[in-house]
Amino acid sequence: MPVKRLICITSKGSAHAHACHGAMPGWDVCVVEHLAAARKVLSQQHYGVGLLLDSSDGADDAGIERFLHQHHHMRWVGVFDAHRLDQPALRELIAAHLFDFHTQPVDTLRLQHSLGHAHGMATMAARVAPHGGATRHSHIDGMSGAIARLRSHIDKIAAVDAPVLICGESGSGKELAAQEIHLQSQRASGPFIAINCAAMAPALIHSELFGHERGAFTGATRDKQGLLEAASGGSIFLDEIGDLPLDLQASLLRFLQERVIYRVGGTRTIAVDARVITATHVNLPQAVAEGRFREDLYYRLSVFPIRVPALRERKEDLPLLTDLIFNKFASERSPQLKGVSREALLAMARYDWPGNVRELINRVRRAMVLAEHRLIMPEDLDLPGVGQICPLGEGVGLGSSRLSAERVAIGESLARTGNNISRAARELGVSRMTLYRLMAKHEISV
């Protein structure tokens, strides 16, 4: 049976929380002491159920209401002092935002029954969300320091309506970063249109981007709206911008400066309100120096440059990413396959992943189909230069092998425990302070 997850907010600490809800086998309980800490946890992890142990006199009811409104997709159960129910504001808050409520002193069994019911309803809602409209979550999975920094940059950049240049290796997730910028911006309700400049024929890309008028060229039998025009009110993502022909670079620069376009064969200007997000895996300053890319366009596009880390720079995310891929493509796996072996995770940690996340997805999917054991083994992944893992890590030094295994073990444990430091430390057999030091050494953030 899967572990049920609960976040509990109380200003009186874990002992008070445990006294209220009692022993809860089968539950993973995360206790936080104020709303700010709860916001931080919920920004990084998914919880379907929350328990609010209120010990205030009502001074912060407005703040609690804002918090509950922000996290309305969760099922919340509240515990209050009985005299507080005489306050009209609290009664309105309970009616508007809570799944259930209890009064002090708490009947532990009744509270556990409420939490179980809330979990069941949250699970049911999650199952129908793809058809009924799910609450947006981050497209960027991972808990490494590199991904935490990327999310932080996106949070700041998304609020500012200016061009963004995303750099990173092929397959690292540049389009996902672009989607996240769009979804966190004020343009989230508008269109998001993605174009791969390298995949379009040079003769057609001008017409595709800017559109054309009827009769502009042979075959133009009707007016056509360009992709820039179609993105008005939203964002347009130009992938592999370094491959854009020089004449198109001049037209794009004119659009960025004037916010208007001309269709091919047209004589009138068309105002377009679209945010331009670009991406490239090439070194654009070098391309500028070699005359392959316009310097003025480069500076127009790179108002906010961000970099998506390569997978080899965030190997502590491998257990989490592998688990997500395994679950996403579960319908493709052989019936006897149950998961990924520790040996396979260690082999993955030794590999540098030149194809990044795209390569990881391909190798795991192939292994899920071809694996002949209950768990995916290293040989199923067919990683070049990485064979069966032995205790001393053949082919690499003992220190390097130990560090890789240590990093993977920590990341895997944190993923299993939902970033609960205390539970992960117990699972790994170390103290909480030792785990914090190890996380700092490997740049793993929670």
C-alpha cells in the first residue's frame, strides 16, 4: 500500500502534533511550525492533505485564509479551540476552505478518520484531474542545488516581461524551462508557441514566422497568419536560435525593437504583443565573433540569460527522474518488472549522460521493455563504458566510486521520504547533522 502523505502546521512543535493526531502508521507526516515554512515545503513537494492545528487568538486569520486560498487544491482539516467557533470570521474560513474541523480536546480516532477520508478524496481528485483540469505544477523535476538555482532564476525572470535567452546542452530541458517561464508569467493564459529554427527549411521559415499575404509567391493562395502573430498575448519560444539565417535575424531584431511585423508580400504593419523566449546549445558570443550571428540581436535576446544544467551536473536527481520515467511509461514495461536495481542506479551515476535527460528517458524506456529480471540491471541500460558494478567500482578509483554511491544513496533516500530529513537520516543510519553535512558536500538542497 502506498504511503499517505500529510503536512501538519502547528506553532507548538512535533510533540504537540503527535499528541493531537496520535500514531499514524502508513502515513508520512511532515510537521512545520509556521505558514512560511509550509509554503516552502509545498513549493517543492506534493501533499494532498494538510492538518492545521490552530493555537492563535485569531490575529492571523487573514493570513491563514490567504494561505488556504493559495493551496485550495489540497484537502485541509483544522483543529481549533472551541471558543474560537464563536468568531464569525473563523466560521466563514472553515466553511470556505476546510474539508473538516475538530475542537480541542481532540478525539484522536475521529481526527484520523477525517484525515483518511480527506486523503481518499484527494486521491480521487488527482485521478480525474487530467480530464477536469489539474492545478499547475512545475515542469522541472529535481531537488539538486543546480535545479533549485534554476527554479529560483525562473521565479524572478517570469514576472518581468522581457526577452529570455536559455542556454544549455541538447536534451537538457530548455523547452521545459521556457514553458515554466510562460506559465509563471502574466501571459500564462495566452498561447505558448514553440518553434525549432533548425528543423525548418530556410526558404519557409520567414513565411512561417511572419506570415504572408495572398499572391506573395507561387502557392500563396490565401492570407496566412505567422507564428509570431499567433503568439500575440502569450509567448513564442524559438529553439536553436543560433541556426536562424542572417536575413531572418534582421527581421526578428526589427520586431523586438518596434513590436510590429510585416507579412511576406504585405505593406501594412501588424502590432504583435508576444514575449520572445529563445534557446540555443551553441556559444552565441563565439558565433557573433565569427559573423554567424548579429551582435545587436544577441544583446536584444539576452536581457535575461539563464542556463539549464546538464544531467551530469545534477546526478543526485537520477533516482527521482528514473522513478518518474518508470511510472510515466509503466504501460510499456514487461509484467514482471518491478523497479530499478541499486546496481543500475550506481551505473547511471558513473555515466556522464552526453544526451542528458532525453538520453535517460530513451535508455530507461528501452530497459523497461527488454529487461528479463524483476529489476532493471546495469546491462539492461547498455551504457557505453559502464559495466556491472563491483564493490570496488572497477574502472574508477575507490574514492570516486564511493562519492558517486554516496550521492545516489542520499538522493534516493530523500526522494523516498519526501525530503523528510529525520526519516532519511534514520534510513541511511546517520545523524541529522551528518546528513546535512553530506548534503552540503554534494550540493543537494531540499
